[in-house]
Amino acid sequence: MSYMNLTETFWNTKYKNNDIGWDLGAVSPPLKTYIDQLTNKDLRILIPGGGNSHEAEYLHRNGFKNVYVIDISVIALDNLKHRVPTFPLEHIINKDFFDLDLIFDIIIEQTFFCAISPCLRPEYVKKTKALLVPKGKVVGLLFNVPLHKDHPPFGGHKDEYHSYFKDHFNIQLMEAAYNSHESREGRELFFKIQKH
């Protein structure tokens, strides 16, 4: 498969066929730990490529008022709408992440970076920076293993990720996650980077 085939149809088919092995079915433990220490419920938070959006559901149920999910798959977003009917519909965006034009305090990274074509990683860095307020943060998880070369999820390693982000963000943390879900144990980096 070429990277160019990672289209809306590709992702809708994945969700329709329940071919979503990356989906933990619940909020990821490292992200739950991070969310649990946030005190400002008014933060504008984006989850790109949110899929079934367990993190968005967790944030919403814990009183965060400005949580946004963007995904190219309408099926994934319909799953969120069905599961969490009180989630604001105007915060559920069926669009390509790279076409988004809003501003956020935090972007939560959960499997999106590894789902896009690796050739788009420099564009991801520029786009996340553009979507953040000054001193805004990207926080989340990256796979610290090679994984696949011809289809998602695409892996990588700490040195590679560092090289993408170092000129655009202050890298506050990028270390092996100590509390990964058992299915991802020893394979994830937890990272927190802040816009210059």
C-alpha cells in the first residue's frame, strides 16, 4: 500500500470492519494520569485523529468544557456521538487534521502521529505548532519501536522524534512510559513538548 491510500475510505473501512487493533477500548493509562492532574477545566484541548476518542470521553465526563476531536473517519466520530450523546456536536470535526484552523492550549497525541504517513511528520510538527497558543503543549504517546513500513501504525524511535520537534518546541519530557497499557508495555514514549 502506498502512503497516499490512507484516505477517508481507508479509515472508514477500518472502523466498519472493527479492524482497530490500536484501540484500547478505554482511556490510555499514561494519558489518564496526565489528565487527572489538570485543574483548569476551560483549557481548549484537541485530540487529532481521535478515532473512538476514549480520551475525549474521559475529559468530557470529568468536566472539561472545550474538548475537540478531529478525524477523517465519519464512522469513528459517529461511534463517539453514539457513546457520549452529551458531547458537543460542534466539537466533533470530520475533516483532515492538516486543514484545521483553530487554536488550542493542549493537543493530546494518542496514535495519530503513528497513523499518518511518515513523510507527513515534518508537516505534523508545523501544524501542531500553528494550532497552539504561545506556550501551548503537545502531550501524549509515541511508539518507540519500528512497527510497519507499508501500513499504519508506523513506528519510530526517540532520536527520530527528537529531531523533528527540537527546533520548534521545548522538549520537556520524552521518556519510556512507566504505566503503559499491558498490550503496549515497553513500546511507548510519553512526551510533553511546549511551543517556543
